[in-house]
Amino acid sequence: MISVKDLTARAKDAAGTVDLGPLSFTLEASGSYALVGTPRDGVELLLAVLAGAVRPRKGAVTVAGLPASRRPTVAHAPYLPELPEVLRVDDYLSLAAKTRRESGTSPRERLAALGVGPLADRRIGDLTLEESRTVALVEALTSQAAFLFLAEPLVDLDPRAVGRVGEALEARVDAGAIVVFSTASPADARALGREQLHFEAGKLVRRTTGDEAWEPVVGPRGARLFIRSEGARLLLAELASDPTFDDVEAHGAELVVTGKDVIAMAAAVAIATRRANVELDLLKFETEGTRAKELAP
């Protein structure tokens, strides 16, 4: 069980300050739980707090009934993993297993579980972001840790691994693990999570289950998002191929995208912004019967 009581936390990055909480909730049984929201909503910060990588400002987190100082061994795969660049991938996986006092499966077998066996002989410092993220995910999903904390497990991975993540995650749940992952994609949350915890601006706003039907937020005529960014051209390349949007228009530093679900659209923009490594100067939405409303970038 994971218990969170009166938790607050804060983190700063290049995009600004993220405030989390106060939060109180429990994850009582083995299973997969999705923290749904963007990094600015605090989901990745919460993931790091649960994993013990970041200390909360106030409140308490217990994992298996134990406080942070006595937290059981966990596996944490953040969005930007900090892996030892001088090691080969197979040596890193061996070292991680030894640190947890695990034995059994060889590094090559662990990599093969996600279809990336050829990465074994590569030096970590020579890997792309997608390959590094995949190695971190392999280490977590094929470990023997009872608690897994994963950031965006279907985003920016080696293409060979994407189709195998769901099966590997399900296998860990069937073995009794609790898997908590963050995602800005409602579709990924439904696909991988038996329960979804939805966050907005650092607050938990609702909980849903994977069996519940999610209705579009707006009517059949859909919604429009107005985006302004100095990196609009880079962002356009990401958005144009995303099926979330019905149409994408470019006007210099401004983009206009249309679709049927404003929440899914905003989440897709957040993912595209990160992939393109750009910052937003303005993000507004307009739905049927409403004026444009500004969203915090």
C-alpha cells in the first residue's frame, strides 16, 4: 500500500516553479495507477516524491507502511534518467541488480523483454534520449522491486520497445507489484492504468477507473487551441502527425489546432512541447459557445 497524507512539495526547472498539494490519498492494492496531467500539474514531481527521489516540504508518504527513511527498494524511471555514462548498458543493468541484491535474469534477457537486446554492448553515454529512456524503463520493469514509479512509459522510447511495454507492465502487476506512472495522455492512462488519478495545478481533482467511459469535454463541433511560440515551426512538426487533432494551421509564430476533446488536445500539446524542446508564450482554448480562455503554459 502507498499512503499520502497532507503532502506538499515544490520543484523548480527551466519552465518555472511547480507546486504540489496538499494531497491525501491511498493506493491500497497491487495494480497499475496513472497520474494524469502535465509536468506543470505536478505529476512527475509527485512520482519523484513517491519514489523517494525528492523530499516533500510537508506531510508524509509511506510505502508498504514504512516512511521515507525506511522505504523498501523501489524502481524509478524518471523522464530524464541520470544513468552512468561511462558504463555499458549490460554493466549498468548488472550493477543495478546487484545494488538491489537481485539475481537470476541476465542483462541481455532483460533488454530482450522489451525488444532492445542489441543495446547491451552500447556505452550509455552514446545512447540517444529515446534509448536512454528505454534502458531506464527496462531496468524498472524487469527488476524485482515491488513498487515501480515510471514517467511517461510510452513516450520517447526506442520504437522496438513501445509495443511491449503494456505486456511487461501487466506481468509485473500480475506478480503483485504496484506500478505508478505519470502521463499527459488520457489514452495512455486508460490503456495502462486500472485506475486514473487526475491532477490540475498540483491538486488531485478526480479518480476514475479504466472501465469508465470518458466523454469528450466539448460538443461535436469541437474546440480550438491557439498557441504562440518562438519554436512554432518545430512544434508544428510534432502536432501535425498527432491524431488527437483534426486540423493544424500555422501563422508565423502562432498555431491554431482543432479537435473534439480539449483536455486530450492540451495534453498532446504538452507532450509535443517537450519533444520539440520549445517553450510556449501563449496557450488559449475556445470551445463551442465560449470565448477563448487562456491556459497557463
